[in-house]
Amino acid sequence: MKIGATLKYTPLDHAARWFGRFLPKGLYARALIIIIAPVILLQSVVAYVFMERHYQLVTRRLSSAVTADIAALIDIYESYPQDKDASTLARIASERLQLDVDILRNTDLPPPGPKPFFDILDETLTDELRRQIDRPYWIDTVGRSSYVEVRIKLDRSNVMRVLARRSQAYASNSHIFLVWMGGSSFVLLGIAILFLRNQIRPILRLAEAAEAVGKGREIEFRPRGAREVRQAGHAFLEMKRRIERNIEQRTTMLNGVSHDLRTILTRFKLSLVFLEQTPEVEDLKRDVDEMSRMLEGYLAFARGDAGELAVPTDLRQLLEEVQSDAERQGHVTELDIVGDPIITVRPDAFRRLLFNLVGNAARHGDRIEITANHETRWLVLHVDDDGPGIPASMREEVFKPFVRLDEARNQDEGGSGLGLAIARDVARSHGGDIVLGESPLGGLRATVRLPA
């Protein structure tokens, strides 16, 4: 694909992106959907097939059998007129067919009642009566909850009334299947959710451990869960140990280099003390002092205070120290803290971050404002000055090591170009960052945002 080429999305891609906006973002919720969705879909298909096939088929056959019994009773009544009071017919219907039969004399069919909208029995029984008997009829499937009443017009003045139990014409126990299916599904889903939570918990624990290590905090972590999750946990611990060994080796090497260089610089200083104090010697002393400051800056940047542990720290005390230091240098410094002053940071590293930012503001401005807000789980800290500021196009460039600007702000003659680089490195080692922007005072604003 060519650089800058426009990606073409198909309608299917757009539909997938639109649908993806409504899906949960967490692994636990997505895994639940993966488990629950097929179960619900399968149960829906099974329930539909059962209701559509078995349920209606059984109801039709039962209704057909009841209608056939009623048709047989009508044939018996018309074939044996000697049973004038229909007592024998009623006895046979009650003992053999479990039907309650009466012959209503000198009466007519009642007016049709309202038909239920979703009653399979009413529809099926009506079809069977029309097909098997083909006489004027009247049925009531809703008047009595446990019985179905059917009236058949025998002749001009007589009507046969038949009461049948609802279970004789209707598959009334089908709900048992649905209850068992739904109940067993809830039980199985509950067990699956419990097991799923136990599988997700080690992943969340691994994420918490990784986040804590990224913030320079120590956390007790033991790999648990499925084999793949334990492998990821062991790989994380091994990576952590390798990083710590690398940092320890680097720190040891830097300490050795620092000791050797400081020894040489100390010799220079002692030699210069015994020399005649000429202007040239004074220049050499300043050069040696500058070399000492630059060496300390390089070592601080390379070392990064990675071995220091994060502990609860009083932010107000740190900022008041920084404020006092800036005021001793003759700068008007205002301090404002909102929210909880206790934050969890590496104290020495965070103190270096504050001194670098405030020192940078003091070097290029006369007035400094420090504001801190810790009302939420994030600490937001602003350092403003009234200096010349930095062009927007160069605000990321100044975070690079050894970069010093000659324009916009006065060149840092005494610095090594590592102040902002060290400050950002400290902020990012705590899981946060530093950005530069326009200050309300007219100069530069440095904004620190840390999870604290």
C-alpha cells in the first residue's frame, strides 16, 4: 500500500464498525457475551421448534380426538332415539370419555363471544369442529380456566352441551419443558460465570502488576489461572527481573564512572588552589565547576532514580521547598494547592522534576505561579512563568536530551539541556507525562499529569 493512500471500507466494514461501538470493551463482558449469546440463540431455536412443531401438533391431535368423541356422541344420540332423556348418553360420555354431556331442550346457541388473540386451542378446536361435525357450534375456551365448553346445534330446538377438561384438548404441560430448559440454563450460566470470573481475575491481577511496575511501585504478584495466563505472568516477572538487573548494572557502572571523574575533577580543583590566582586560573575554576554541574546532570539523567520506591508523600511540603528556593533567587512565586496533598510518588525523583520545572521558569521569567489539583485520582500540576515562552513548533523538541534553544528563551548557559528531558522521564516513569503550552502570565506553562 502506498504511503498516504486512502483506505476503502466496504459496507460490511462500516456495519461492523457501527456495531462494534455498542459492544462492551472489557474482556469479562465480551467473554460473557460469547458464552450467553449461543445459549440464548440455541434455546430460542429449540423453543420455537418445540412450540411450532410439538406443541401445536399435540394440541391439534388432542383437539381432534375430543372432536371425534363429540361427533360419536352426536351419532349415538341420533341413532338411538329411545334414550329420550339422554341419561345413557351422559353416563357413557362420563364413564368412557370423561366428558360432561347435557341436552338443552328448546334453546338456541348463544351469541359468539370475543375470540382470544393468541389462543392456539380456540383456533385448532374450531378447525376440527368445522371439519368433523360441520354443524352450527359455539365454543368457549376462556370462560372457565380448567374446562372447555362446546355447544352443538342438533336440530331446531335441541343443543348438545359438552364440557371437557382443558388438558383433554390442549397440551397444557408444555410449560414444564420451558421451565426446565430455562432453569437449567440459568444454573449452567451461573456456574460458567463463576468459572469465568476466576479465569479473568489473574489477567486483571497481571495488568495491575504491570501498571504498578510502570509507576515505580512494588506489588506482590504470583502467576495464577490457566496455563497461558501463568506463562504470561512468568514472562512478565522474568522481564521485570531483566530490567532490574540491567538498571542495577547501569547504575553500578555510572557510580564507578562518577567516582573516577569526580576524583580527577577534585585533583584539578586542588591543583588550581595552589596556582597563582590569575584571571586565567579563575576561568579554569569556572570551567571545572561547569564540568562538575554537567557531570551531575548527565548522571542524574542516565540513572533516572529507578531504584527508588514510591511512597505516600506530602505534596505541599515539596512545593513549599521549591517555592522557598525560587524566592531566595529573587523571584515572586505563588503557590496554590487544591485537594488531597498526599500523593504516592518516588520522593527524590519527583523533587528533581519540580526543581527542574521551577528552575527553568525562574531562569527565563521573573514571576512564577505553581498550582496543583488532586481532587480526583490524577494529580494535575501547572508551573507558569512570565518569560518569553517557546514557539509551539518547538515545544516537543525541547524535551530531547541536550537540546537548548537560542531563540524565544534565553540560552541556558549554565545548563546541559537535560532539565526538561529529566522531568519528562520522571513523569513518564510514574505513568504520567508533561506537556508545554501557553501560560496565562504570557510565558510558558508546564503541565504535569500523574496518576497519584
